[in-house]
Amino acid sequence: MTNKRTTKMKALLLFFALMLLLSVFPPSPSVAASACTDPAWSSTTAYNGGDLVSHSGNTWKAKWWTQGEAPGSGGAWGAWQDLGPCGGVEPPVEPPVEPPVQPPVDPPGNPGDRMYVAYASSWNTSIYDLTTANIPDYVTHLNLAFVRPDTNYVKGSYAFDQGVAGLEFFEGASTPNGQKKFTAQQAQDLRNNIAALKARGTKVFLSVGGWSYSQGTQWSRFNAKNIVDLAQDLGASGVDIDWESSGSICNKQVASQFSCSKDGEIAGIITSLDQEVNARNANLQISIAGWSTGAYYVKGTPFEEGKVQWGSPFGGTMYRVVKDHGNKIDFINLMSYDGGIYYDPREGYESYRAIYNGPINMGMQIAPEGSGGAVLKLNAEPGTVYDAEMLNGQNNIASKYYNVETMVNYIKNKGRANDGFMLWQLWKQRVHQPAPAGAATENNAGQYVCSNLPLEGNCSQSIPSLPKL
């Protein structure tokens, strides 16, 4: 009797001990409860931002366009966001931990705050030129020029040719024998090159407009949705608006009354693009190409006609959009060239700075310039004072200040900590003609800015000599 009672007591004790253990350590959810329903990731499939896949028992969301990068392989910097186990099983609650110590933020003025934007024309070039080997790593932004403002691009079509998108790459150029069309492989290769540049740290923007696409009625048919679709399909990081309208006439009144006849058009372009980007959470930046004298001719300011060294028929055309809609613009690429020998790029910079608080990238054009006859030099003449003879109303020749050295010194000492530089253009001598003797080149101009502003990256890298196609 005693043995039976003892055995029964032991059994009860074991039962209660087991219940206690189960209450403290509940069983893990079964594998069947977390079965994956999203399609399995494939190395040969191209994914757009937001696409969901399953891989290694977890659900993953694409952050941007990607192909061939396995979920999890890139860590925190990879193309995929880990959404946790498939089937919505809640992960176990971990005990709270102290947040890791964050590295110090770079103070203003560090190289990482500066931009170096290079426009890359698509004419006489190939999509296979856009490689990390051909583009120095100190180039922070590469603007593909140019896209049609009135493009009827359809998302998912990958019709990147000139007839639809406007890009004039050899693979999709309009020819006397008809319009070339991108093959599926060429479209994929262009997107792969853009993705590789982005992974390297060079953002690729689509530059919309340019001189040729701004002289007709294309801008009146600007379609923000089509532009955003095209940018997303290419994997771009932003859209650059290069609105070069020659038909806008300004009244040259005081700031409160200053207006131009096409203010509504350019304001509508920027506003509709900003709204489209935000409505779709498209993660695209917006930049604008600022005409050299686009903020001139405002009565009662230092940039009133007669107070600046030189103006142009396009003076003031950018004033209202920058002043009234600057909060929609991430940065300005100032076309501080094509203004002739009296135009002073430093004054052009100051006219925009007076009405815009964001970063401004001072522009340089490799000669020969499109108009005006000015020639960009690399170094300043002996004895040149980088901030002398400004806004004196004497219309003195400004050639001695139109050189890379002077402009770098001015931005470095007088500009804001996040102002940078812009180059027109990456392939200038290749697609047009060699620069005249003594002029700056694409390589020595970029290398000088990189070393002396300075910029992040390897300042000794250069653009190779490539054939004109």
C-alpha cells in the first residue's frame, strides 16, 4: 500500500513539474503554421521596389529595382527588407537592450556634404559606357540627358529609345533608316548599369528637357506620371527639370510684383512632379537646372538690371519658381556659363542664393561653349582675388574669374557648407569637339574640384577616352 501511494505521489509531482515547464517554455510554432505564400525569389527575375518574395522561410520586400541579389546577402545595405517569418508568425519577444552607440555625424563642410553632378549626354554614346569603370567615384550624381517632357512612356514597357523616352543612346537612336528600339537585353543592361552606379554611391537622375526639347510645345504636355514611371523602371534616384524656355518675358518689377509670362508653366511642372512623387511614395528627389541669369532683373535688389555685369533675354525666368516653390526642389544645378565674357558666375550664384536655402551646385562647361564665347580655364591668372569686382555695375570683363580655381575658392569660402559643383558635360569633348588649347577638360576640372573643395572619392580617377559613336 505504501509503495502504491509513493508511486502515485511521484507521478503527480512529475505531472505538475511538466506543466510548470510548459508554462515557462511554451512550444515553438510549427513550421506548417508559417508556410510561405509569396513567390520564391529567383536570381533571373527583375523585381521592382515593393515586390514581395519568400526566401529561406522569410518574407522579403524589395527596396528598389533589383535582379540577382539574393535576399539577405547585402545585409542592412542590400536591396531587400526582411519582413520576418512567412505566415505572419510573431517573432519571440526579446529582452530590451541598450541601443548601439551611433557614430558621430559629420559636421557641416565635410566632403560628404558636397555634390559633384555630371550631365551625361546620350547622343553619340552607348548604354555600355555607363559603367563604374568609366565614371570617377567622386561623381555623386549622374544626370542622363535628355528625356522628353511629353513622353508617353508606359510603365513596364522598358521603351527607353529616343522615339518614346527621348534618350538618344546608340542602341535606341533615331536614324535616317528609322527608329532603333531597345532589345529586352539592352533594356536590362541599362538598368543593371544604373543599379551598379547606385550601389557604388553615384545617384542617377533623369534630366528632362534640355534646349532641344524646350523650344517647341513639349513642356505644355508635361506628364508627371509618365516621367515617374520611366524613372522607377530605370531605377533612377531622381528627376532633374531642365526647363529652358525661350519664350518667357519678365516685367522686371520689385520682388513682390516680379513675374514672367511662363511662370505658370514651370510652377505647374514642379508642383505636379512633386505631388506625383509624394502621392506614390516614389522616393525620388527633384533638382532643377537654373538658367545663368534666371534670378536677375528684380528691381530694388543687387541683381537689378544695370547693377549686375551682364544679363540676357532669359533674365529672371527662374525667379518665381525658385522663390515660391523652392521647398519642392532638393537642389539647384546652376548653369553658370553660356553667358559671354561679361557674365560673372559668382554673381549668378549669389542671385540664386538670395532666394533659395537649399544646396546650389556651381556649373562649369567644358569649352567650346554653346554661346557667348567664354572659355573655362583650370587655374586663375597670377594675382587674381577670388571675390573681387562683384556687383559693381561696370560691366567689366569677367573672364579672369571664370576658372575652376576661382569658383572653387569662392564656393569654399563664401558659399554654404553643402554647395557643390556641376559639370556640363561628362562626354563633352567626345561628342562635340576637343577643348581649345589652355582650356579646362572634363578630367582636370573634376579632379581639381575633388582635391580642393574637397569631395569624397579617389581624386586621381579619370574618364577614359572613348570613341564617338
